[in-house]
Amino acid sequence: MADTNGETRPSIFANILAIVGFIILIVVVIWGLINLASISRGWLSSLFGGSRGAAIEVRAPASTTSGTPFTVSWTYEESDEGTYALLYQCQPGIRLQVAPSQNGIPCGAAFNVGSSEKQVSVIPILSGQSTTNLPISIIFLPTATGTQAEGSATVAVLPASGATPEPTTPTPTPSSPETPALPVGPADLSVQILSVSIDSSGNGTATFDIGNVGLSGSGTYYFTAQLPTQSGYTYSSPAQSSLSPGSHVVNTLRFSAGTGGVFSVTVDPSNAVQESNEGNNFASQNASAQYYNYNNSYNYNYSQTAGYPYTYNQYQYSYQDYNAYNQYPYNYNYNYQYPYQTSYPYAY
């Protein structure tokens, strides 16, 4: 029995010590939590806004006029050191300035207004023509740890009398493009001769303009031209592409064996195109050929005094004052075709 009781006493003592140690540990943890809560009260309050609200009593006029200074004042018993800031909401057409310096106060940002007088004078500037409600807040910002507080008031800002409203840019109204009216009326083909020329070799060139001065397309058309040639040739064109109203096309005809005479053009000679005017489908112009007129008489004097006979076409001619170095054609006072085609040199 004695041995058994000796083993029981130390076991009970150890249990008592464990319980006491556990109690001490709990007390230490609770004390630490209490101190931690006390230390972090300030920044927790700032973080979660536990003390923010209408703790500051803000006073401002219910209404004012744009450009007229007014005073914002407040009452607050601060328990910590700190400063005050003014904050107002950003709204289109309104802004605040510090009076009397007229320095601008940025909207949507805390503007430091000090801490001693607990009032600030501001000037509202309203650019619109309608009354605007402007909420103004005063915020207390502790220097280190402490409680942040705020309060606000709303001021109705009226436009100044005689103020010019802000110019507004009208929103353009999209409009559907107008469909141009289609021309009404028949086509009208016309022709105008621009130039006609024939060189000394009988090569001719005629240029003329064909246009549509009507109100609708001409469709396929043809034209004919009377050429001033030795045989009086008539030219007939292939099918021409349709001309739209107001369109023109310049045509050029070249021909050979041309003589002096009349060159003429007729558009739509068969009247296949329905036109408002058929009287401008014809044009003509005289063509002057640059060739020798063999039926005229010529009389040129020559400087050489020696006689110079030669035979041409079985006729005997005797020429005086003939310069053997002159060039042909020679024009003589006889009714024969010139120039004479003879061989050189002539023998005296």
C-alpha cells in the first residue's frame, strides 16, 4: 500500500501545475489581444470607416449665385492633431475657386484648408444656364493615429443674371442622299466640223465633233461623210457607241486623192435615232487643196541671155534669158501642164 500511495501524489501535483500553466497562458493571450486592439484601433477605424460620417457639422448657404463668394464653416472637437480638407464632386459646367485669390480648387480631390479657423471662402463658377446642386464635404485627417471624420452640406448654385449660355454643337442629323432626277426627253445628236486640210500630194484630213446635246442616251448610231476627192467618195461609218447626254466624241478621217471642194458630214442619215432636233445633224466646209493649178498661165523672166532650144512633146520652143541653174517647175507663157519632167543636164 505504501508504494502505491507514493506514486499517486506526484501525478496529482503534475496535473495541478499543468492547469495553472494553461490558465497563465490564456491570460497572456487575452492581454496581448487587448493591447493589439488598442494599438490598431486608429488605422482600423480609418480603413473601414467606422468613425466617418456626419461627425463634422458643416454650414454653408442653401443657395448662391455663380461668381459670388460664400463661406463654408464647420464645427468639430478633434481629439487628435490633424488638418482639414475640402472636397466637392466633379460635375460638368461647375468649378470652385479660393476667394479672394481665385486659385482653382480641383474637383474630386481633398484640398487642404488648414485647421485653425475652421472656415474657408470659395467662389462658385457656373458655365451653364441651369441651377446646379453642389455637395461640399469637410474632412478631418489626423496627423498620425486617430479618428477621421467628415461632414457635408449642399449648396444650390444659380446662374448669374445676363450670363451667356455655353455654345452647344448641334448633333448632325443623318440624311439619306437624294437620288438625282433622271433626265426626261429624247436624245439630240449634233455635228460640228473642226478642220479640213489637203496637202500638195492630195492627202486630206478632216476632223469633226459629234455630240449628244439631248436629255437621254442616243443608242447606237451611224454617220456618213462626203469626201472632196477626184471621184467624190462617200464614207459610211461602222456602228458608233451610244453617247450619254452631254457627251462628245472627236472623229478624224484621212483620205487620199483629195481635190478642192466641199467636205460634209451627216449624223444618223437614216433617222434611226429618236431626236428632239434633226436640223443639227449636218455640217459642211470648203476644203482648199494645196496643189498646182495647171490651167493658169505663168510668165517668169530669166537672167541668162543665151538662147536655149529644146523639144518637148513634138513642139519646138525657143527660150531667151534662161538661167540654166534655176530649179523646176518652170512656168511658161503657154497653156500646157507643168512642171515638165525632163532630164538634166541640158547641152548648149
